[in-house]
Amino acid sequence: MSRMTARRAAGAFLLLGGVLLGASAPAQADKIRNPTAVFSGLDKITGRIVSFEVAVDETVQFGALQLTPRVCYTRPPTESAKTTAFLEVDEVTLENKYRRIFTGWMFAASPGLHAIEHPIYDVWLVDCKGGTDIVAEPKEQEDAPVAAAKPEGRKRREQARGEEAPRSRQVNRQGQVDVEPLRGTPVQPRQSPSRRFFPTNDGPMPAGADPMNPNPR
């Protein structure tokens, strides 16, 4: 076999291998946007766990933590299971001041991946429910310009496939979610919690109830 024939044969094998590799690559999975997030909360002192549901953009209070889920995604039954939610958590101090302690994604399959750091309370995502609208994942364009690799191009692509989290989310150069504001930064509550859950009580308390004095005279 001549050198020219060998080169052509090698080129044909490489081309065929590239086609097969592209065909076997997993397609981006679609996801379902859900209106309700299901959480579990733990009181580390008493060891009691409380499960509760929160609507997207609703603020509830568990112990000293105020939680506001912004999005909650699951995948269709035909896809591999993956449940994620973007959550904002503020701590309410004894002086009735608010500090942002968590802003980011939670994964139901990995509760410890993005855990809330608090000495008394812990909260993790359990499920997302109630959704029927499927958000299709667009395929990446092979002939995208080099500028698309820049952060601005990445941000536009994320917006197109529904991964863009609420306004407080920022994406750094590595494509990771940055916390805004920084942990421990005082913040003003944007809305009063619609419900309050406390591990020492049998059920949710009214929105106006004082956690430090649940039975005022």
C-alpha cells in the first residue's frame, strides 16, 4: 500500500470515528419548570426535622432562616432524574436584623454539595412538584463565533435555555454561581414571610407571629 493510499485510509477512519463519536454523544436533557419546591429543615439542637412546601418566589421562615426559592427544576420521566432549585436564604438575628447567608443552587441528590452553614438550623431540597411545562435545551451551535466563549456570550446562552437564575445571580469567568450579596452582609427583607415553621411547634404559625414569643398576652 502506497503512502498516499495509507494517508487516505487513515483520514477516512478518523472522519468515521468523529461522526460516530458525535452521534453517540448524549444530548442535553430537557427540564420541567415547577411552581413548588419541597424542603426539609433540621433543628440541630432538638434533632427534629420538619418538611414543608414553598411556592416559587414565596418567602417562608424556618426557625431563624427566611427562604425564597426562585426556580425549581426537574426532568421528564424519559430523562435521568435531576432536581435543582435556586434559593436565597437570609438569617434573622435576635436584633431583628437580616443577613444573607446563602444564594445559589441546591441539588436534591446531593444535599451536602451546597449546604447552608448555620449553627442551629439546616435546610435542604427534597423535591420540586406541580410543573408540566417542559423547557427545551437548545443545541450548541458548532459554528459559534469565538466571542461566544466570553462570559457575555455564555450568559446569553444560559438565558436561552432557561438556566438563568433570578436577578441576584452572577456568573463568574468559570461559569460558577457567585453569591450576592456576600455572606454575612446585612440585607433588608424584601417581603414578609407568608408562613413560619418552627421545629418545636406542631405546625406553621401565622405570618405575624413572633418566634421569640409565640403566645403573647
